[in-house]
Amino acid sequence: VCLYLFSGQTLWAQPQALKPGGMIYGIVPPLFGDQPFKAVTRRLDYLQNLGVDVLWIAPVHATDDPGHISYAITDFFSLREDFGSEDDLRALVRAAEARGMKVMRVVELRRWGA
């Protein structure tokens, strides 16, 4: 399992991204409502008020598994269409960074789906 910041660098290459005592909040986008990326973006002020420093977003890559969290990735270069568009994800990351939060994602290379 690799953890990446959406800046494209590995998390361990940017230890300053996690401050001591910082709060990491796990995000399962569809649990936030319809149009998941947009729904998470709408809740960022709430998450910021909770003291969240880093959003750890569940796998967002294309999959043929309809579950909320799927590590059975079928295409590492595409997003799950049911989560929203690439522009929606970019807007989420920009909005989080504007609030001083980082967004990281999980890349599970051992569970390639077919």
C-alpha cells in the first residue's frame, strides 16, 4: 500500500505534511451523499472545524465492484464514474488545500482487479 498526497509525491517524501498531533480523517466519498466528490467538498468547513488536517480518501480508481470502498481496481488511470468527474476531484483537493488541509489517497497495487 502506498499513500500519496494529491501533489503526486509520496507521503514519506513530505513528512512536513503531517504535523505532530495532526488529525487524519478517513473519507469514503459515497457516504457523504449523491455526487460524492461534490458532497465531500460541501462538508469541508465542517471537517475543518473538527480540526481535520489530512483527508485520507478511499480508493477512487475505476472498478467493477459496486461497493463503497473497492481495492479491485480495473483502471489506475480512470476515476470511479459514480464518485464524480476528474474536475470534481480537483475542486475537492483545491478547496481542501485552501483550508490548509492535505488530501491523500491510497494506491493498493497488490489487488489489481480484472
